Amino acid sequence: MNRQQQDFQERLARLGHASQTPEPQVIPPEHEPLPDKYTPRNVAPLDGWRQNARYPLKLAGAFLFGMLAVFAARYVRFHMNGGALTGEDADLMMVLDAGMAAAVGFAMTQAFRLDGKEFQAAQTFGVAAMVATMHNAVHWAPKPFEAIFSPQWVSDVREFTEPNSILFRGVSFMLTPDTDARSGAPKINRPGF
């Protein structure tokens, strides 16, 4: 036999011998012996609960960031040029509010590390909800809005929008029965409804 064949046979013998040696037994983690002294720091029963609660709270936070972004956008727009919610430029103002809110919301989600499509969707829904319903908050609590914006702005919002409605392109779509919430009288439908 030549030297190469002999080396090959020796390697095969070593491999065969290695496969015959027993594998070391691994004890599963649940069968490990308990520590001698029990300390509360070794057990954290709420860690899983906290992790599970964090995800829906982050989704709700992204939704609220979207709503706050619209509020901030309208505040800035009001101080720049008055910022009416209705009128001839209602479509343009709605798009401007949504665009500014998207930019502010993007900055907020980056600051709080809310990356992911589900968080972006929640923020988008928050922006859309606030763009369409912020006037309701003005109807429900006019005094804080008078302090933040102005009494004239609040008066205009209350005069040209309906409470308990969705405002889209300058038209209010009622969420309550067909009565005027301010007087209790039946609501008169506007043309185009």
C-alpha cells in the first residue's frame, strides 16, 4: 500500500472511532437544579405581560401622534394666515393640514422610534380622524380653543361647522340623527347631500 492509501485508511479509522464515542448528555433547561437561595430578582413574572402590552400602546401612541400633528399643523397655519376650516379654500386647507401633519407626525414617530408599517398606518388614521373631526372638539370645549387660537376663530368654526359631524371638503356629514344639535330643531339638508 502506498502512503496516500495508508493515510486515508487511518483517517477513516479515526472518523469511525469518533462516531462510536458517546455524545455528552445535555440537560434541558427546565431540569436544571434550582439555586440554593431564592431571590425575587430571579423571577420576573410581568416581563412577558409588559412586552405584550407595549405593542398596542405603541399603536395607540402612533394614532395620537397623528392627531397631535394635525393640531400642531392647524395651530401653525392659524398663526401664519388665519386658517379657516371652511370656505372657498376648504379643499386646499384640508390638504395643507394633512401634509403638514404628515411631516410633523413623521418627525414624532422617528423621535419615538415607531418604525413599521402598522405604526405608519395608525398615524395616518390619526391624521385623517383629526382632519375630519377637530371641529367637534371646538364645539364641545370652546374656551380652551379660544385661549389657544382666538375667539374669532372659534366663533367661525362654531358658525360654519356642525357639531357631532365629519367635516370633509367644507361639508359636514352628521353622525347624530337629523336634528340641529344647537337648537334641537330638525336639520335642513344642504344641497349636494
